[in-house]
Amino acid sequence: MIAGSHKGDDFAGLVRYLFHGKQGKQELRGHLLGGTVLAGNPDQVLAHFESLKRLRPDVVNPVHHIHVSLAPGEELTILQWSELFAELGKLLNLPHYALVGHADCAHSHVHMIGTRLSELRVRPEVFRDQTVIMRCLRKFELKFGLRRVESPNRPRNKHGRVPQAERRPNRERRMAREGKKSRKQILRDTIDEVIEAGYKQGGVLIEMKKRGYEPMTTMRDGHPVGICWQEIAGDGTTDTPRRYTGASLGTEYSGKRFFQRIGGLYGETDKHHIFDPSRIRPFDFDLHWASILRNLGKGDRAVASPLVRY
């Protein structure tokens, strides 16, 4: 079995999606299988959860959506599904939940609409819930004689988080499926093209400006630690120019990783600063970065001559 879990605050959107699909069609695609909620149709399910939400409007992300899928060709009875999700509800502190079954693909799968809210109190949130879910599935695979199927794992950093580049927003993923590119993706591609074309260090910034993106750097103790890209306005026929931080584009485009990819601005080290912070303020560096870069890299100069005097 494989599983996924998501948290949010929109019961109405989740109920509509599970029972009627993304477009909200009239015909039902999901079927109510059971749970702890006394309801006979989607409207009653939604009314139950909305009433709980009104009791504690201060709770963040009260919606807990879990979906569990079997391997193709395997099936469970409604009683077995109920037993599995009863255990999950207990482990995740979800006293109220409804089960929705789908039969619109090759593998059998069931969704849980759950919440920590109750009439008396809010149950404590369970962290690392995906680990808890998968341990539970391993137990029931043995109990029901199912094949062990690991949930796909995306690359994670040392803190256990999925890198930003791997967590593209739904809008970007939808545009990619339609063969379109978001403005963020166009910027990523432009940066990659410039680096692959052989530009290095400050030359990358100069070339990016030629291609319509004004670089803005964040400096600390004479070292570049952050990068931001401002779209340069064209003929006025496009949308309002936007600004994107390197971190919002993904790990490979964040400040530290970006400067590693381009070899630094001009080979700075702990003893070799781009500029003397006591003589040139970071703001002035951003205003005059192109001129400063042209004055760097000549011989073994460690400090740029100040271009702004004050």
C-alpha cells in the first residue's frame, strides 16, 4: 500500500473534489463508505465538519486528508478498509472522519476526510504523520496478506524537507502538463542557459541583465549571500514586472547554491572580499554592481575601488 496526507482549512473544497471531481460535476465519482460521521450524502458530510470548524475558528489547518492505495489487482472489503482507517484515526488523533471510495482508476483507493476538532476539545497534532501512516500500513499489509509497496519518496534535504525545486505549485505543474511555462520557469531556464553557455562569476549577472532580468544581491561582510531577480519592463504590453528571490525558484537557484554554481562573483574567499564593507555600502553595490564587476578581477585585487563617495 502507498499513502499520502495533506493538511488545510477548506472542508468545502475537499468534499467537492472527492465526491464530484475538480470541475464539480453533477454526477458522483466518490462514494461514502463509512467513518465516524453520521451522514448519508456529501452535503451532510460537509455540514458536520463545518459545524466543528465553527466551534474553533482559531485552529490552523483543521482539515486532514489521507489517501491510501492498493497495488493493482488487490482489493479490501469495506470492513477491512474501516478497520485500517479506524487505526489511522486513533494514531493521528482524528476523532471525526469520513471515508470516500473511488473506482475511477486501475488500483483501489480510499480517501479519509478527518479533523482534530471535536465538540469538547482540539486533539493534539501528530507530527511526522507520514511516518506514522506508513508504519500502520506495513502492519496491515501483513495482516491482510497484501504486497508491500513503498510510497515514492522525493529527494529531501538534511532537515527532511522536500527541496523547493521539487515542490512546484499546482499552477506550475498544471501549466507544465499543458505545455506552457510559468514566468518562474522561464527565469529558471534563462539562468540555466546562461550558465551552460559558459558564463562565469559576474559575467552571469551581466548576461542576465541583457536578457531582461536585473540582479539584486544581498551582501554580508563583503560576501554575496543572496540573489534576487527583477524583471525589466519592456514595451508595456506585458504584465507588471515581478521580482523573484533565488530561494523561491528552488534550491539550485538560492543564494548560496547559485554563487557556487557560477564560481562566486570573482573568486571571493574568507580572506578575499568582493568589496570593503567599510567603504562601500551593500545598497551602493546593488546600484553599481556592473561597474564594480568591471573593475574586479584585474590582477590580484582584493578590494574594489569605491565608485560612490559619501
